[in-house]
Amino acid sequence: MIKVALLSRWHVHADDYANSAKQNPDLSIELIWDEERARGEEWAKELNVPFQEDLDKVLSNPNIDAVIVSTPTNLHKDVIVAAAKNKKHIFTEKVLAFTVKDCEEIYQAVEENNVKLMLSLPRLTENYYLYAQEALDSGKLGKLTTIRCRLAHNGGVGQNGAKTGWLPERFFNKEQAGGGALMDLGAHPIYLTNRLAGPAKAVQAQLQKSNVFEVDDNAAVLVEYESGAIGLIESGFTSYGSPFQLELYGTEGVLMIEEGNVRIQSSHLSEQGWQTPELPKALPMPMQQWTSAILQGTTPTITKEDVLALTAVNEKAAQSQVENKKINM
């Protein structure tokens, strides 16, 4: 049994991770810490576990084996490095950190202390992604020329005079979040396109922000990949009813994914026109992979390279917005 401490309820996925941990027979929630005491005490009461206001005492507690980190993103580096130095395994919300340099320093601490670090990149485990990868690798699409991925919602659209929608205002705090729609929600299209198209060569971004926000609430990024393919990444907090879309265009085929619907046309298929393929079985979710890595020593499918490449594109996109030009990787 892995005994875990939950570190902060800041992120909107904190409750999801707590529920996943409760449902995992190999995990036991033992402690709560939060940088905001009142929020942490309320969460501890809901989960019927103790609250500890001193993070150092949580991390030095010999009864705690691992931590689940949902802190403000600007606290990730200090919290995760401290956890690693205390020999605690770490599951964390994305992104890992704001810069590749900080990510590398985190990994140095993780590797020196021989603990398992897992970032929540769940769409790399989904059956539609696995099929897209297989279609590319098997040559069904020929040479990939363009990839487009969109993920957006209306969490930033306030109703009845509210400043934001269902996303809390803290998500739009530049200091804590580091960025907006692209940094958080856009992470999913970024890591998917990185995996499918390969290493990025250059990035050009347009990060729009409403007057009421400190961070972008609508974002589009043009990515040039070393393979010669073009990537179009779209994300936003101001789109009502926007479906998740992933599109791959190649010299010999096209693959269209919208929500759970997958269809393909390819010169390599026996039938012409749109076909509905059989999808592979999904992989275990990130928290399950993390648990298995700790207990059985298995190798997760979500890698350090995925994590670093995600931050690299985010970092260069922010630079592109500031300098109003294409930025090479």
C-alpha cells in the first residue's frame, strides 16, 4: 500500500486525483496540505484525514510514501524538488514547470533520489491517440504534412456579472498559473502533436487575452516540426460547445477524430472513402502507471521526453507572443 499526501486543492483537477486515489486499491490518502489553510482544512474534513499546515512536516513524515501535487504551477518546482529530496514519489498536474531549465532541475532531483515522477498527460493513454500513432507508424497516412488539434471550453465566460465562468479566478492569476488557456488546457494538444509529429523546430503563437484577464483565454499556435510537417494547436477558455478535434493529414491518407468518433481515408485500405476503424484498447491512466512503476518497477509510457517537449513548446510560445515573431527551438 502506497501512503500518499495530497498537496493543495488549487488546481481544478485536485478532486479528480483524490477520487482516483480513493478508487485505487494500492493508494491510501493519509494527509492533506494546502498553501491556503482554510481550503486545506475543509478538504481534509471532507476526506476525513488529518490536515498538516507545515509542508516540511508532511514531506519528512516517514509514514508518507508519495505525494499528489495540485498546487499553483509556480510552486511546482520547489514542492516537487523538496518531495524528491525527502524520497517521496510524485504524481503531479501538468505542466511540470514554466521553463525547460526548471524541468531539468526537477528531474535531476528525482533521478538523484531514485523516486518515481509522473505527470498527468492522460490523452496519451486514450484509444484514439493509440490508433492515430498506429496509422502513422504503419504508413496508412503516408508522410504526415499537417496536424491540427483543438481543445477548448467556456470556463472563462462569466454569467450574470461574474468575472469568470466555472473556472475559478485563481486560474487567471499570472503569477500562480504562469499562463492561461495554452499553458493549461492547451497542454493536451501540445503533447499529442509532439508525440505524433515528432520534435518541434519552431513556434509562432497568438495568445489573446480579454481585458479582464491577466493571461490568455484564446490561443492559436503554429508549430514547424523537424519532419517538415506543420502543426496547428488551438485552445481557449471562451468557446461554447467546442468539441475536441485531432486531425492528421498525410500524402496517402487522412485521419479525423472528433470527440469519440474516429474515421480514416487511406490509399492503403481495401475500401475507398471514409472508414470507421476498430480502435485498440486504451492504456492504463497516468496514476495507474505511476502506481505500477512504484510497486512493480514497470516503465510508464508517459516519458521525461514528453514532459520536457510540452514545456519547451509552451515556453517558446510565450516568447513568440512577447516578441511577435517565430521562435526557433
